Amino acid sequence: METHIADITRVIQLAVAPVFLLTAIGTFITALNNRLGRAVDRRRIVQERLHETSGDSGAEMRAELGQIQQRTHLIYLAILAAVTAALLVCLVVASAFLGALLTVELSKLVAVLFVLAMCALIVSLGLFLREIFLAVSFGRFRSQR
């Protein structure tokens, strides 16, 4: 019995790092959600102005709407990848505990789940970087006109 408690204690100690990772991913999702909200708000403003104007400014606003659509799609995909990473980290922690409770060797499963979580997080960060680049480059393009 004491060995079983020692195993669970060790698993709790090992689960601390993934829990901190979950906190970081949650903060990252919050940042992505804020960017998505701002993009949606901007889209509403541009759509209202588009209905009020025509001509050259209308074409410029349609271009901005297209750019905002690309950005919101990238943010959505980044959120999807970040949530996937968080779910995989949760599975890592759950698998570690199940392995200790049931005395089953799940170390390979835990390793695979953790690698998949890191891959999903890398994808999310890459999409986030691409969205930022798109937002900055469009602003620079408009200011050069």
C-alpha cells in the first residue's frame, strides 16, 4: 500500500509541469480570443461604413474585409490547435495517474500524447505569428498608399 501511495505522490510531482503548461495555454487562448474579438468588432465597423460609402473607398473597405476574414480564420485555427494541445496535456496527466493507479505501463502513451500536445502548440503559435504578420503587413500596405 505504501508503495502505491509513493507512486501516486511521484505522479503528482510529475504532473505539476503539465499543469503549468495548461495555465500557459489557457492564457494564450485568452490572448487569441481577445484578438478574435477585436477583429470581429473591426469587421462590423468596416461593414457599416461600407454600406454608407461607394467608389474607391468601397473597394478599399472590401479589401480590408477580406483581410479581416483571413485573420479571423487564422485565429480560429490557432484557437482550435491550442485547445487541442490543452486537451492532449489533460490526457497526459490523466494517463499518468491511470498508469499509477492501475499499475499499468503507459509511459509510451504519455510520451506520444505529450509530443502531440507540443506539435499542436507549435501549430497554434505558428498560426498566431502568421495572423500577426498579416495584420501588420496590411496596415503597412495601407499607410504606403
